[in-house]
Amino acid sequence: MHKKALIHCAVLIALGAPHGALAIDFSGYLKNETSVFSRSGQVTGAAGNMLDQRDSHSAGDVLKFENSARLFLTGDLAKNAIWHADLNFIYDTEAIKSDSFDYRGHELYSQHDYLRELYAEWADGGWLVKLGKQQLVWGRADGIKLLDIINPTDFRELNQNTFEDSRIPVWMARVERELDDNKGNLQFVASQSAVNRIPGLNRSGDAGHPFIMKGVDAISGQVNGFLNITPALGGTAQSFNNAAQGGAFTGGMPNPAGLVPFAGLTVDGFASGFWDPQSSPGEILPATPETGVPGFMLLNNIAQCGLDPTCTSDPNANEFVTNLVPVTGTGFTDTSWDPTDRTSAFEHMPNASFATFNTFAGAGFTGNSVRSAYVNDRPNAEDANIGLRFNTMTRGGLGYSLNYLYNYDPNPHIDLSWHDGVTGEALTVQRAASMDIGGGALAPDLTTDRSRAEIQRDLSGPNAGDTTSLLLRNAAGQYYGAADPTFGMAPGAHNTNPVELRFNERQQRIHNIGGSFDYALDTAALGPVVLRGELLYQKDTRQPVVDNVLLGIGDLSNGLTMQKADMFKYVLGADITVMTNLLISGQFIQFRNLDHVNESATCTTQAGIEFDCSRYTAKFATMNPSNGLKAARKNKEFYSLFFSKPFGPSQRGRWNNITIYEEGGGWWNRFDLDWSFTSNLVGLAEWNHYWGDDDTTFGQFKKSSNVQVGLQYFFW
């Protein structure tokens, strides 16, 4: 029987055990939270196409209208044993509902799960045993989670919700022992593995959600997500293949080999050249600046319209939806080309050969061109996480803890892989050099499979004009694409099934080793001061790595990878109380990537343009095709300042304010207050303001800044 089932059954057996007519204590609250946007604008992922500049909301529009009823039930099971349930009935009329997730109401293992907690607890003789669905808190840093790693998090409102609310309870077994002579507390936990809820990180993309990160938008966004860009690339490749087979590049003579003999022409070679598509209908002829049009304009026209001159009916047309090339309007001249400052998909792959387009295209006019799929490949939820914690205080007043957790990282990562779109078979990537086949044509050399070093060498030295083509083959040695790259010389070596790029969502097993400390001291100038800190070393996490050499030739699955990285994170803080009851807390936070990748290099395109072909760690929160796939810092720092003070008669109210500055120019300020009208009725108010650089974690959400009010009625 699975571990989760064992815990679940143990709780149900305990709740069903005969114990007479024992009283059940209940309490709860009714609450409304209503928030409005404080700024007009378009949130990340809301655009329907490249030309959609409309505001997704105006200042004053309702962001959230959330009503909830929370019920807490507690009863006795036996001597020294109780059971507890936390029921959560909640609905937000303004939240979105996508094909993947309903943010309005109940979803399992989310902030809106009906069943928040259900556990049985027994305590006696220094022992505590707690079985069931619950929360367990290890870390208590302000505004950020470090050691608080047992329960996953629902990031539907980023960091705005209290951790008590955003934490996702999971099934777990928790055993604690108070050691003799006050020598400390030893805790063991076995918990269910679950994933953080990150808006947009699913197959539908959650368009319209106000808190989608740019890095997530780069995966599943309708415009900038590679999940949707990939089929659009295939459509453009199909259009070029159809043109080639129809004789567009061969003087009007039909060319069954399509783009296979065009391994010597790259995207940049085409985009930076000049072409004449008008002198001879159906043909695309080499030209000069005086006799032709810039290639990047023709690339834009074929990408957006396919081969339909009216731009209305070609099934391979992008129709300005995904970010294939930078556009400012619907005219074919409303575009640009700059591989040195990349903001679009094709600019990120300037060295992709037209023979690579053959791999992306498929047989037939509409073809079976490349498709994509989002696959949940997460571990079994019953594969438990295991943790230990020792907590104590020295005679000198130093409190500290030592923590260890072996878990599936709740932050999922995406691995890319190529597959046969019909059979599902995993395909092998082959990076073929080019060979002369006569008549000035080049085709992929199927006997070669080039390494990254070989490709980079030939993009930066005297052989900078050498090209590489991406091929895909199965275990039987069959190649995929619109035309047979063997030119029919190897019967049975061509498979006409479409290829599929899979976005596999996975979780990685990691080790977490950490600790915390706190120490109170009296000072003459400031009075009592509490010094505190949390430290965490994480082994085998995943980091996004961009390889512009491989991405530049169209090798998506190797150019965009998730690779192992060890992380060291810590927070150091100090708390003081002044003016009788004003708490001031300051924190310094640093995340250190111990396996940060930063391999700088410069390469040359076919047209002689120098571009950045570095290999580097990308910033997951904000990397996006629109910002050149933003690089991450090796060490990331945050600074926070927190104030809290009661106010009013009998201190019936309290206000809090936290400001966090993110290195790189991102800011978040949250001000909240509550006021007790009666012992049952509490008024709430909150202001969340984001500003700063658009490519920082906080700055990207400036259009999601909001003001919130609420009422909470308690009953018992």
C-alpha cells in the first residue's frame, strides 16, 4: 500500500474509533476580499497576438472578488489525542479558468482546496505524533521562503498572500520528541511530494492571469511561449518547403528534394540578403538592393501569410500570432532583423539551415510539420519526502536548528525532447555537417554528427561560413522531414510521420541541508535586539541554461536545457522594537548559484554579423524571447525592511509594511492594516505596489499592482 494511503487510512481509523459522545469544538470565519488594479496596462501573457497592444485592464478594474467560509473542527479521540479538520469553501468570481486550472474555486492541492487540513494528533510523555493532511513550518523569514520547504506553495498572487494561506497542506506523518533536561526537540517527517502552483506553467498557459512570470510565458505563452512558437516555426518551414518543391529556388523547375539541398543557406543568409519574388511569379530569385527586397521582409511575409498573397487562407500562416519575427504592423515591411539584439524566435536561431527547415516540415502542402506537446511527467505523489530537524537553545540564549530534507523539488522544471508524433518514440538529434552535391548545392552529410565545439569553431574562425543541419532519426535509423535526406538512396530510411517537441514537466530529487539561529541581546542604544538567520544548501536542483551556439542552429532541445546546480541561500536579519511597540525588522538575503554557467563567446552569422553565442544560466523568472532570454546573476541579493505597529484605542488595529528591493532594480512594497470593529468583525486593507526594471522578478509585475479591502467575521 502506498505511503499516502497508509497515512490516510490511519487518520480515518482514528476518527472512526469508538470514543463515546465527545464534544466537537468549532470556530471559523466568513471573509470577503476585493481588490482592484491600481495601474492600467497589459499583464504578461495576456496578448492574443504580436500586435495586440490593448490594455488587459484599466486602473480600478476588479482583480479579485473572493468570498470564503473557513471552518475549524477539533475533537477528542482519546486521552492525550485529538483530531482536527480545516475546511475551506472559497470562490473568486474574477479569477480565470483555463483548460488546465480553475483559479476561481476548488482545486486539489492548491490554496483553494476544500480540505485544508485533516489530522490526528497524540501527545504524551515528551512525544508528539501527528498523522494526516497538515502544514509544517521550519522557516520564518519575512516575505520570502527559505527553510519553509516542507509544504509547496500556491503562487497565484505571487508573495501577496500570507504564508499560512499560500502554503499547500499535504499528507504527512510527523513525529517529535522533546529531549530530556531541555536539551532540545528532535523531529522526523515523512510527507507527500507535491508541486508548487505556478500560474501559466501548464499546457494552456493561463492567459489573462495577472501573475504570470515572463519565464513561464516563454514556455507556454500564446505569443512568446516556445510551446506555441514551435508549431509556428514548423508552419513557416512548411511554406518554404512547399515553395522549394514547387521550384521557387530552382528556376521554376519542380524540386522533389525540397529544402534538403539547401543546407548551405541559413536563416540569416536569407534574412540579410536581397531577393526578387516578383519578376517571375512563383520564384524567389537572388537579387541586389536595387532589384530586390530585404530578405527579412520576405521572411516576415512568408512567416505571417504562408504562400497566400492575400494573407487570408494558408494553413501554414502564423497570422502575426506567435513571436517568430519582430513586427510593428501587418505590412510585410513592418519588421526588422537584428541577431545581435534578439527579441524573436528566428533572431535566436540565425544559423539554422534551410535543410533544418526540412526536418521541421512534413509531407504534403499542409504537411505534418512539427508539433508540440506539454507532458506532466512528475513523480508519484506517494513517493515520500523525508526530513529531520533538531531544535534547541543553549544556556547562553542562542537558539538554533539543524535541518535536513530529501525531497522532490516543488519547483518543477521543463525538459525538452523530440518524439515521433505518431508512435511516441524518442528521437535522436543529429547535427550534420554540409557536403557539396554539385551545382553549388549543399546537403546534410549523414555520416557526420557535429559536436558543439566543432560548430562553434566553424562559426568564429576562417570557416565561419560552414553550416550545420539538424536531423532527427529513430532507433531504426529512419530520418524525418518533408523530403528524404538520403535522396532515396537508402530505401526505407525516410519516415513521414510528423515530429513532436515535448515539454516534459518534471521534479528533481534534491538534498536540502540547512539551519537557523536567533539570539536576543540588550543594547544601550537600541534596547533589545534579536539577531536571526536561516541558511540552506540545496544539492542537485535544476537551472535553465541557454546555449546560443546550439539554439542558433535550431537545436531547441539542446539549446534550451535544465541542468544540475547546487545552491546556497541565506537570510540574515535583525529585529528591534522602538517607540514602545513599533517593530522594525531588516533582512539581507542572498541566493548563490554554485554551478552558475557563464561561458562568453562571439560568433559570426552567414552574412558576417557578429552575435553573442555564449552559454549561460538564464533567469527563470524573467527569461523570454522578447528580452534575449535574460541571463541570471551568479549571486542574487534582496534587501527587506519590515515595520509593524498596533494603533488605536486598546490597540484595536495594526498596520504592517514590508519593502523588498531586488538586485537589478526590482521593488515590491506591501502595506496592510486590520481594524477590529468588534470582537467578531475585522476590517482589512492592503496595497501591493510593484515597480522597477521590467526584467526583474518584482518589476515585471508593475501592471499587476493592486489595492485590496476586505471584511472578516469570526464565529465560535
